[in-house]
Amino acid sequence: WADELRVARGGVPAAEAAAAAERPARQPKPKAPPEAVAKAVQVVGQALAKLEQETAEGHGKASAGAAAALRATLKTHGKHIDGELEQKVSAALVAAGELEGWQRWSADQVREELLAKAEALLQRPDGQALGGRKMQETLRHLREQWKQADQGGAPNHGLWKKFDEACTQVHQQVQLWLGKARAQSSENKASRQALIDEVKAWTAAQPATPDWKETARALRQFGQRWRDGGHIGEKLFAELQTAWKEAIHAAEAPLKAKQKESIARREALISEAKSLQDGGVFSVDAIKSLQHQWQTLAQDVPLDRKLEQKLWDAFRAPLDALFERKSAERSRAPAQALSAYDRAVVDAAQAVQA
């Protein structure tokens, strides 16, 4: 009856009142220290600024990472920030989610274009098919572009399966081309090695005094055959090139020595011709002797055409000067001072001119 009266008057039963009296009074929630609040505002603000920057620049992958970093920061410091900062954080996270969706759509557009290009490699009309090397490079480039698209947005497994199937079919064609290329490379390697062996055998079989013109012709043919030897791998070519240079240099050594000797003798003839010009002595026998020696050297040992022409011009210039000087002297000399031979030459020259 006493408990009923207490309840009617707005109180509580005695048992509950006694239990409440025994419980300690509830303490109010303590306020966070100012240092913690300031640190929370600073850390969250930095993470928020980073997310807003990546979102503004359109970096889908970077903005997703910044959003994750901001959420991790909120777990630690979110209880110490005010309502205004909390609203800014929410707005930034929403914007980052929209950007991520746009990046996914944009990446799918790029993937569809890459898929179309991969399928087009298989559907080119006859006569317009790409070569094996070009197809291999194009396939590698398409795969690299697909990797870049995956970095900018979430993967699309459906498009990837179609793209991979198309690339696999293209790769089969590339493999066929590679097989043919390897076979051709092996054949070219064998032919180049055979040529090196042939040059070595030819060098060993040369007589002590060979026909130098025939030697030069054979060396030119060897060089042309090496240039036409076909494609092989760079590493293998470097190895064979070393062996080729050793063989061809050994084959060219006798001819090079003979050419060096011939050049020295021709330069000596040029010096003799200049001596005749400087001395002013017009000797037909001396000039004929020089010309005969020059012709013998030219017929015996061939030189590079440009060098041979240069030496010939240097040899001919002083002789031409001697003939011009002699002609001028004859034209100036009085008729009675001329010998019978010189007069006949002048008369014949005038008759030709007429």
C-alpha cells in the first residue's frame, strides 16, 4: 500500500529508490582537450585537402586512395571535429565516388576501342595484312594500353575476356611468322658462315703475284654477298660480323699493301712532272716516259675511283701546263726562227683550226 501511494504521487517504489541511492551518480562526458581537437582538425583537414586536389585533377586511382586515407583518419580523429568540417568531408567523399564512376565509364570506352583494334587485326582484307613484325609491335602496344586503362579504373572482366581472345588469335599468327623468321635466320646464318669460310679458303689459295684487278673484283663480290646475306638477330650478327671482318681484312691485306705501294709510285711521278714544269724543260721523251709509267701502274693495280681521279688530275696538270707554254712560245716566235719541225706543227695546227 505504501509503494502504491508513492507511485500515485509520482515517486518510485521503495526498493527501486534504495537501489538508485546505492548507485553512484552518472558523471558527465568529459570534454576533449584542446590539443586533441586542434590535432584532429589539422590531420583531417590535410587528408580532406589531398582528396579535393586529386578529385579536381581527375585522378581516379589517386582520388580513391585519398578517400581511403581520409576514412582511416576519421576513424581516429572523427569524434573531435565539428559539424562544419564533417559536412565538408562528406561532400568530398561523395564527389570522389562520382569521379570513380566516371573513370570506370571512361576506361570502358578506351577498352572497347582497344578491343575493336585487336579484332581489326584479324579482319584486314587480303593484300592489306600487316607484316609479322608490325603485327607483333601493334599487339604489344595494345596490351600496354589495356594495362594503362586498368590503372585508371576498375577492371572489366567481360571486355578483358573478349580482348584476350582476340589477342590470342593475333598472337598465333605472330607465332607462325616468328617460326618462319627463325628458320630464315638459321638459313641466313649458315650462308654467312659459309661465305666466311669461302673467303678464308680463297685467301689461302691466292698465288704470290695475283692479278690485282681480278683480286679487287672478287673482293667486291664477297662484300656484296655479305651485304645481301639476309637478316639475322643483332647478337648473332655482331658475332658473325667480327669473324667476317677478320676474314675479309686478311683477304684484302695483299691488295691494300700493293695499292699503298702504287700510290707512293704515282705520287713520285707527280713530283717528277712538277719538276719538269718548274724547270721549264719541254722534253717529249720525258713526258712520254712519265705517261707510260702512269699507264702501267693504272693497268696493274686498281684504286678507288675518286682517289685515282684525284691523283690523275694532279699528274696531268703540270704536263698540260708544259704543252700550253710550248704552244704559246711557238705562236709568239717569228716564222724564220722556227725549225722545220716546229713550222710544220704550226701549219698543221692552223689548218686544223681553219
